Amino acid sequence: MMRALARLLGLLVVCAISLQVYFVLRVAAMAVIDPQSTTFERSEAWRLWRERGVVPWSQSWVAEGAIADNLKRAVIASEDAAFAEHGGIDWEAIERAWERNQRAESSAQRPPAPGRSAPARGRVPKIVGGSTITQQLAKNLFLSGERTLARKGQEFVLTWTLEALLSKRRILEIYLNHVEWGEGVFGAQAAARHYFRIDAARLGVSPSARLAVMLPAPKRFERLPHSAYVAGRAATIAARMGDVELP
């Protein structure tokens, strides 16, 4: 019995190591080979096929030099201000996100003030994340959307692998070519054509800031691209873009 258990544990260790080696080889290849799709994109394509029977899709890879610096600065300002400085994981941002989430949960559990109605039943507070651009890329490239400690641990390992084997410029290039900007809209070139009818290389400050606003919830903002929130948030991002350091 103990011998069989030891063999099973040994097999699990070998499988885990083999998986990490596979990931390392995949990431190393990305230094010279443009990834054609991500796990998230494939899952989205499958979802669209199941729900609609067709897959409306817009995506076109463009080189890093064909993406406007305005968009790079806007995305960094919005998603990961310390992108050029950290080693893949911004622990201070994670700590701040944790504190905000704790406050949101405490506020949701507190009884409503006199004269105010209670929040809708089943409503949960918005969870604020602290993921860096590299973490988002690691998750989109290889992982599912489930939220478990094991998946988060794998995300950290993949993030460090990306940072160790790829330059910051390459990480940003891959991210901007595969990030979602709407239903079936992936990558900077597709987003620029879809929303502004121009190429990604020609994006100015205002359009870039508006695209950056959409990234946390692209499907929602796709329906309201000119809302007051998008305009206000875009103005804030545009004001920060001049301070962004590009890798």
C-alpha cells in the first residue's frame, strides 16, 4: 500500500515538473515566435460557437513598432503604472487591492444607515484586483478563469517565467496583441479599427485613453463606449500618460 502511494506521489511530481518544463519551453519560444492564440481566446471562441453557432472575430497581429506609443502609455497608466520597474508582481498593489476588498466586504455586511435601503439580496461587493500586465498575460496565455490558490500559484510561476525569458517590450507587445477589447475583438489593431476606423499606429492620446479604460470590462464598456464614466476616466488616464516610462 505504501509503495503504491509512493509511486503515485512520484508520478504526480513528475507530471508537475513536466508541466512546468512545457510552460518554460512555450515561453522561451515566444521570444522569437508570435503566439497565435491564448487559452482565453480559445475559450471565448468556443463560447461564441456554443451560444451563437458562429464566431464573430476580429484580430490582427501587428509588430510592437506598429502600435502607437500613446496606447502603450495609456494601458500602462491604467493597468500597471509600475510595469517598467517591477519583476512581474507588484506586491504593494496586491496589498492595496486586498485592503480595498476587505473594506468593501465590511461595508456590504454593515446594516444600512437609517433612511437607506439595504443592498439587493445576493449582491456582493466589487472585488478589486492587483494583477500586473505580466500576470494578466500569464493568465490569458495559459490558464483558466477559475479562482483557486493552486491556479494563483501557477500564475505567479508563469509570471516569473515570462519576466525571466522575455523583455518588457516583448511582454507588452504580446499583451497588446491578445488582450480583449470587446466581444470577439482582440488586440490593439482590431480595437483601433473597430472603435475608431484607424490603425493602431495612428491612435492619439484621447482614443488611446478610451481604449485603456475598457480593459477591465471590455464587453460592458463596448455597449457604452461614450458614457460619462468612460470620458471621465479617460481624462484621468490621459493626464497620467506623460509620466509613464515605456520599457
